[in-house]
Amino acid sequence: MNTAKVKATDESSMNMDSIDWTNIDLSNLDLSALDRLALWYGQLPGAVQTLLTVVVGVIVAAVVFRIVVSIIKGVLVSIVVAVLAFLLTTVPGNMLLNQAYDRVEQQISTSLNQ
């Protein structure tokens, strides 16, 4: 009984493969654009399907790679800018505050000595 079901399934899938979809009017069916794309893709020969899949995969991978590279460049530039901003504000700021402290300390010691 199970073999009959398997055989029937195999026969129905073979029948689906042998259907010439170009002669069937699908206009009265409510098919989405994705369904129509799947039908078109399914009608292509296996080698063309593989080639199309590889080409689309390469294009998508290249686009994603460019996006990731630009994000990484942006992050690296932001890190460098943040480090430079930190160094530019802290080192001169520290020097200015030390000079101001030394000046104030000299004024205080001078006024105390008088």
C-alpha cells in the first residue's frame, strides 16, 4: 500500500515535469509576482537555473560586501577621529591647566611673600 502511494507521488511529479507550461493560460489564476517568478524559474533548464542562481548570488554578495566595507570604514574613521579629538582636547587642555595652575601658584606664593 505504501509503495502505491510512493509510485503515485512519483508519477504525479513526473507529470508535473512533463507539462508544457507555455501552453497553459494562467491569466485567470490569482498569482503573485513571486509565484510567476517561481514558475518562470522552474521552467528553465537545470544548468540555466544553476547559472542564474550563481550570478544572482555573486551580485548580492558583492553589494553586501560593499555595504559592509563602507560600514567598517566609517567605524574605523569614527574611532580615529574620536581618538584624535580625545588627544587634542586632553593633552593641550592638560598643558593649559598645568600652566594656569603654575601661574596661579606663583601669584599666590608671590602675594604671600609680600
